[in-house]
Amino acid sequence: MIMLTVTGQTWLVTCLGFCIVVLLLTLFVFVMKGLGAIMQRLEKKPAVQPAVAAVEPVQTQPATSAADDSAAIAFALHLFYGLHDADSPRLTLHSHHSTWNEHTFGINNLDR
């Protein structure tokens, strides 16, 4: 059996490989930052706005609905629609037997 001997060349190859990986990852970070800057510049270009006819602003009243009003509306909708269904507290499990889960075809059956 040949044992791995650690020589100067072994350390050189290890350090060279590590440095290449770190250099490529750093280069990748700068490339991604550059692409992000390019995309931001492309998004900042103003789009051509279509001409819109002048429309008089409509004055609206501020909403005066309080939290109590919202709760009353929600409760009235709850009572009107009656979305609660009556669930049985009894849990039932149904077994579906098929050839895929048949015990006779199991791998744990040993012929004795």
C-alpha cells in the first residue's frame, strides 16, 4: 500500500488550488455586483408616458368606519352565511387494501 507523503509539491498544489477557488469566487462577486449596477441603470430610464387628458379630481370623504363597525359587519356576514360546518369529534381511519400494501407480499415474511 502506498502512503501519501506530504512534500513541498503537495503543499504547492493545495495552496494553488485554494487560491484559484478564492480568486474565482471574488471575481464572481464583482461580476454579480456589476450586473446589478447595470440592471439598476436600465430600470431607472423613464418610460414614455402616454398623453392623458386632464381629469378633474374627485373629492372623497375620509372613511369614518371605526373598528366596532368593521367587527359588526364581519359578525353579520358570519351569521348570514353560516360558514361553520359541524365536524364530528370522532376520528375515523379507513384502510385501503390493495396489492401494493398487502402483507402477504411484504419483504419481512419469512418462510418458517
